[in-house]
Amino acid sequence: MPAKADPAAEAAKDHRPVYIQIAETLRARILSGHYPDKIDGELPLAREWRVSRRTVQQALGLLVDEGLLTRRHGMGTFVSAKGVESRYRAITGITESIAAQGLTPRYRVLSSRAEAAGREAAAFFGIGETDGVYRHRRLVMADGRALALADTRLNLALLEGLELSHLDGSLYGALRRRFNRTIVKAEDRYVPALAEGEISALLELQPGSPVLTAMRRAHDQTGQPIELTHIWMRPVPLDTLSVEVAQDYVGRNAGHFSARLLAQGKEVGRFTLLAQRELDVALPAGMAGHPLPQAPRSPEASPAAQFPFAGRVTGYADLVETRLAGGDFWHGPCAVWFRMRHALVAGEAPSPWQRVAVAADSGNGISAVLDYERYTFVNSDLTINLLRPPEGEWICLDARTAWGPHGGGLAQSALYDAQGLVGHATQSLAVRQREQ
């Protein structure tokens, strides 16, 4: 049996204030159920940590402020069941997260066995690459459809005899019941990605569809690393989306339509459309501004280029092919050809309207003049005006951004296909300085 850790000795290796370290240890004990009701008194804690009673009082004060403890005059310090429940629910597994949304999770175990740690797990658990970890892969479902794929590695040094091949419930619950291990600290990192191969097949997605990936590094109540999990999640709300379309006015030559996108009764998107009747009209030759202008360069004459953020995370830059027709990304006025790599709807060829919208929403991005690491500059809307239907796969966006003095801006773009100008797009912008 390993020797019991000496809190005072461990504190000497840590550069944080001792009362912070004491509070962290007590927090882990509380969340793990170590204290069923009343915690140790101030004097026993002071002896355990070899500190003054005042230092212990500072640590307890932090936990009282967090709501984990309550003080009862003349009786001592007690665990707050309500505070523990609130705090514990913030560190949940995927089972609890899905159940909290009113869904009943179901699982399909894909594999469940001990195997060599490998580089990533070995570095996190502090073991050798050939040492054993327990790897548990399962598909998470609800309402008959796949929601997520979870690939978990667990620290076998803490979980002797672990076997999860028949697990059909909460992983965190199983760790608590069987091994008295409670996840009290978790670091989550979220990154967009593209679903390919097995992942797209299991999640019932078209290859190349965007998904959200999460990586969790979790520690138990003793502070030891216990879980390393990668999760791939479908990029849709766990609820039914509904679209409401209204025919506001339709006349002989024009029709006005509006639509709302709703999730759980809340409006998450609003759209308006003006459609005009197409007629063949003979126009006189020699009109000013005609023939219509062309893009700065054709797609064939434009060199391949990538967004500056391409490769850091998987996302929009991977979904479109881009060629630089003029200027340079993020250095003011810029012209870029766009071609979609994937269909928006599986089995359907992208429409001309989809192609132009995918490109038009990037005017703010390609013509940025501010450092995105110091500022955010999000567009609040997108307006597209077309003088004819776009043709072909390539759409060129010739964009520029202008800023006012009070946090507002405007991105304006000319839109082209291989034949010439097809329309214009505008985006209203809001600029904010990032917190450093």
C-alpha cells in the first residue's frame, strides 16, 4: 500500500499560497464524500498542514464563499449539500449532460479493453508509453440517433480490475460506485473539425461535415489524473429545429418573403427575401459602366491561397477552396475566388444561391484591417443583392472594410462569377477589444 501523502510536505513544493492549497484539498474531499456532514475542526487541520489557525480560517472562508461550506456558531463548519450539488453538476460526464436536456442516453460499446498508453496518455498520466491504460470507445445515442462518439482512456494505476465492456450508463457513476473515484477537476478544450471515415459513418454524417470535438483531461478527488477523453459531437442542437416561412407580399413583379429559424421556441435566425420576376429585356449598347466589370483576375490565373488561420483548427477554411485574385488576406482590400469543397446537403449539388452566400459571408474576414488576436469584429448581418443568377462553381469576392469611431463598421463586397459582376454584399460590423 502506498504511503499516505504528507499535505505539509506537498505544500512546500507548491508556489501558491498555502491557504489556496488547503482550500483545494478540502474542496476535493468535500466533493468526493470524504466528509458526510461536519468537516475537521480548525485546530486538527492546522496540525495536519503545520500552519497557523488563521491560515486554515482563510481556506475555510474561500469554501464558505463558494457555497460548499456553512458555519454554525458554536457548532463548527458543515458541508452544504445544496452547494455541493450545484458544484458537482458543473463537472459532469456526457451521460449527465444529455440527461439534463430531457433525453434518455443509450450506448453502443465499440471496444473496451486494456492497451498500451501511447504518447498522449502516457504524458498526461505520468506513465510509460508501454504501460497499460483502459480504453473505452462508445457511441452515444438518444431518440434513435447518434449524438456523439466518445474515446476514453483511464488510468489503470488507480482502477485495478476495471472492466467496462457491459457499461450501459454513466462512466462517472461507475467510477464513484466501484472505485470511490470522483471527478472534481476537468479541463475541456473544444475544437471544430471535419468528420471523415469511421467518425462520419458512426455519426451518420456526410464525409467532410463539420463536427465539434472536445478533449477532456480530468483529475479525481486526490488530485491524480484519471481520465483522458476525446469526443466527436454532431453540430446540431439536441432538439428539433423548426422553420416558419411567411409570404409577406407577392405581386406581379416582386415577392417579399420572411422566415424564422426556431430552437426550443427561441428565434435563432431571421431571414428576408425579395424575389423579382425575370424577363428578357433588350438593353441599348454603350451604356455607362457596361459591359459589366470583371473580377481582378480569373480563377485560372489566380494562385491558390489559404486563410491565415487554416490548419490551426478545422473549420470554414477547410470547407472552401480559395484563390487570391488581388491584395492579401487581412491586409485591407482583398479579392478571393471561392469554390465549395462539399455540398451543404448530402446528395444535393450546391445551388447558385448557396455558392454565392458561402462566399459573401467572408467579406469581413478577407479584408480585415485589425489584428484578430487583439480585436473581435463580428458581422451582425449579411445583405446580398444580385443582378442575375451566378453561374459556375467559382465565386469571387472583392471586399474592403471601413471602421467608424464608435465601435461600428461596414464590409462591402463586389461579387463576381467567371462571366463578370453578379451583385454586391454588405455586412454591419461590431468591433470590440479582447481582454488581454
